[in-house]
Amino acid sequence: MTAPEVEILSRAHALFSGRQAVGVLDTAPAVASSPREGLPTAYHRAADRRRTELDGARRVDAEVSAILARVQRDHREAQRQTRAVLDAAHADAAATPDNPVAQRELLRRRAARLRAQHAHVLAARRRARRRLALLRALGYRRGQRRLPAPNSRAALAVRAALSRLGCPYVWGATGPDRFDCSGLVKWAYAQAGVPLHRTTYDQINDGIPVPRSQIRPGDLVFPHAGHVQMAIGNGLVVEAPYSGANVRISRLGSDIAIRRPA
């Protein structure tokens, strides 16, 4: 066993060392209080609205708690997998090949361990990105405040794009189950009856330019010339990001161009 191999395997395992302490959110349903005699109707209406908001918040908290529990399980599984690979390397430490065949076999095992550790780290990162996308989606649901009118074309396009969360990115695809970046926004706006050009390089000329301070849900966001996203409000966008990823919610960038379809 060579020192570089142990060092590499140990660094990978250290990414998942320690214990993840995640609190549990209170998701108990709100207790309905009996109406108080003599209070105005407006009070009861306001109380009902507040109770509905609290119930919605608790449902989101329950989903957040479930995601965090999965994060903990992911962490423990990655810790177990990378520990097993490192233990196998330590167990191989006493191997002293005394012929070319044994030496090749030892090298094969070392290469296999490095590949396995690399695969474990990549899988953990993919799971972490999926959990983050789910949390951002919940944050979007919880924080909706400046959405366009429910039946506006922008709102219909936003809802259409969000309905595709989790669909895979495929270059050149335009839906309905796989998309590239421009294919997603074109498909979403088509559901609202608004035609857009096919490619990012043409879509950047669709509609009218909008300053960042006036961005609204449904606006097309261009972090660079070769990529387009759709604003959904609360500093977030929905996008088909790149090959190997799925349609997801991401944060709005700072250096962007924005167009509002007419």
C-alpha cells in the first residue's frame, strides 16, 4: 500500500467525518380555538387566514424535516462506504507481491479502490445537489409574494416550467420530458400561448430588456450568452442547467441579462 493511495482515500473519507446534527422542526398541527363571542367578523376572518398560513408553514416544515433526515442518511451512507474502502486499503498493507502476477493484482486492487472512492464522492455530491434543489423549491413555495396574476401568461409559463422539475437535461431536447436550457423556456411559454425562438442566442433578443431591479417571475435570465433560465421570484430561477443534471431551481446570479417576453 502506497502512502499517496492512503492519503487520497483518507481525504475522501474525511469529507464525511463527524456526525451531522440536524434539529427537528415542530410540525404539530395548529389547534383550532373556539370563536369568542362578541368579537367582530373581521377578527375571525383574520384569525382563519392566519391559521391557514400556519398550517401551510407546518406542512413545509414537515417536508424540510423529511429532506434533512434524508441528508443525514446520505451522510452516514457515504461515511460507511468511504470507510470501507479505506479499511480495505489498510488491510492490504501487509501484501508484499513476490512475482509479477501478484504485483499486477495488487495494482489492480489499488486502482479499483481509487475508482470506488471517487464514485462514492461523486454520488454523494449528486445526492446533495438533489436535496438542495428540493430545499430551494420549498423555499420558493414558502416565500411566494410577488408572483404575477394567476392567469397571466408569465404565471402560466412559470407553473409550466416548475412542473418539469426533475426532468433530465438533454442537449437539443424541447420536452415534454427532457429539455436543454432554451428548450425548457420555449416549452414553458408555449403552454401559455407565447412563441419564443428556439435557441438561447435568439431568445436573448425576444421581448424587451429589463433591469435587474425590475425583474419579475417569467422573465428570461441569461447568466451568459450560452445559457437561459426563467425567473420565478424570491431571487430564484428554474433552469435545465447542463448534461447530467435535471431541471432544478437555482439562485439568481448577479451578472445577468434579462428579457421579458412580450
